[in-house]
Amino acid sequence: MAIAVAAVGKPLQSNFEHLNITPILLALVLATAAELRAGRETRAGAWLGLATAIKALPALMFLYFICTGRWRGLLVGVAVAGGLTLGAMLPYGPAGAVHAVLDWARLAREAATLGTAGSQSIPGFATFFGWPAAAIAALSLTCLGAGALAIRRSIDAHLDGIAIAALAAVLLSPIAWLYYHTLALPAWLAALTGHPAAPARPRRAALWIAGVLTSGVLTFGLYPRWLWFISAANYTWGSLLLFAILVLDRLRSPQPVPRSP
């Protein structure tokens, strides 16, 4: 656990420095994984629904429920997220609620336009490296497809599946500041506690590199100038590498027995 926390050290610290809510989302994501492990699918969906109502980012994590056929959990999660979101709008009245949603959509669109410039996610590559929209879309779809394939092989490895979904949500987010990568903690727990079929030495080396990047230790003025292409998107590269490690772990693992309907 200590190593996993250290691997997200700076993102985690940044939350408390700027009073962000990502640690609350992290607790709800871990609660989701714990409920799934205990076989309580509907409770897991409720926790993830609560996280989605707080912030839209975890919504992509419902991909786990879709890929593993956990439809009750999915329905409960969507109902909780939708119910809490609508409930928060009741004080505005019908007309006011519509205006509030439209204002939120406008502000979100404007924030996405400005925020992508420094986003520590795949869309941020467009600003950092001048990648065209087609390249961003291709990498995003590849990430989504690889994640879905790996999650399908995580039916009995709940932490792995939730961890992959959480990393995918961060990597595909239009705006992802460094503190979003606090949600990489479940991925580190999965990577450090699993029993992969991959060769130990190359995997260990890749984990070291990913850990150095996601911890943010090099961002304290330790980057050589010639590594500018890594330093600009430090957390994106680290989470992408960690994501690739987890996906390969699942693809190399024995195929789980499908769940009975």
C-alpha cells in the first residue's frame, strides 16, 4: 500500500493543497471494487453512481459493468447518478433546472476549450505536441478498445477491472489535471498485488518507469531538458504505461469462466 500511495504522491498531495474532491472519488471507487469483490453488485453500482453524481469523470467506469454483464449494478448506478443530479436541481424549479443544465453545458464546453491546453490526458497531446484530431481520436479509441477487452477478462478480478476503467476515464477525459491521476491508486494496487504471466524483469522495469512518472518526483526540477517531450505530459505518459501493463496482464491471464445469467 505504501508503494502504491508513493506512486501517486504528488497528485494526491495536490488535492489537499487545492482542496479538490478527487480523494472522495477515490474512496468511492475503492468502495465499488470492495463491494464487487464481496458479490454485492447493486451496492457497487450505487457507490459508483454517487461518484458520478459528484463529478462526471467516473461515468466512463460504468464500462466495467457493461463489459462484465453486471446489468443490475449498471441500472442502480445510473439511477443513483441521475436521481441525485436531478434532485440537486429541484430547488431551481422546472424552468430554472433547464437553464442550469444549459449554463453548465456552456461552461463545460468553454472550460474544455481552455483546459485541454494543459490536460494530463490523451486530448492534451494535441496542445503539447500538435497532434491532429484524427491521431487523438485513434489513440483514444485504441485505449477504449484495449480497456474493454481487458475488462472482459477481469470478471473475477474486480480490482483489475475497476482499475483499468478508472485509468481509462482519466486518460480519455477532455480535461485532466495532475490531481486526477490520484485515481491511478487502484491500478497501482492491482499491478503490485497481482500475479502476472508476463516476464518479471521487463514488467518490473516498466513499473519503475511508470511509478517515477505518476509520482511526479521528476517535476520538482529534475527533468533533463532533452526529455521535454516526456515532461510536458508527464502524468499522461505514466498512466498510459501503467494502463498498458495492466491490459497486458489481463490479456495474458487465463480466460475467466463467463458468469451465468
